[in-house]
Amino acid sequence: MRTEKWKYVDFYKHDYEQLYDLENDPQEARNLANDPAYASIVNELSQKVDEYIAYYEAARSEEVAERNTFINVRRD
């Protein structure tokens, strides 16, 4: 998930997140995801990713939805 200021990445299969402040760290050198000061940003962007996934999962065709090879789930 990317905004003008933030870049958020969730490597959900590896339980690893990244958050970068693109205005102050355009080279993405400092991962802020585990800094408690940015927890609300991580939560907000994570929720937006969940909403994005839910929207596109609902829009998939029935044929695609039945495939076991395409499952897009971030959390159990």
C-alpha cells in the first residue's frame, strides 16, 4: 500500500512488515514498521490492504474463486 507519504508492505507469509516514510526517507533505508511511534500508521495502512483484498476477492469470478492455487489471505 502506497500513499504520497508512506509505503507499507506486508510479507504476511513470513510475518514481516515494512513501513517507509517516503518524504523523509526516499531511499527506504529505515523500516519504521516495528517502531511503536508508527503503530497507528501501520494499522491504518494494514486495514486499507485488507479492504483492498476483500474488494477484489469479492469481484473474482466464481471459476477463479474455486481455484486452490489462487488464495489471497493475509490472516487466518
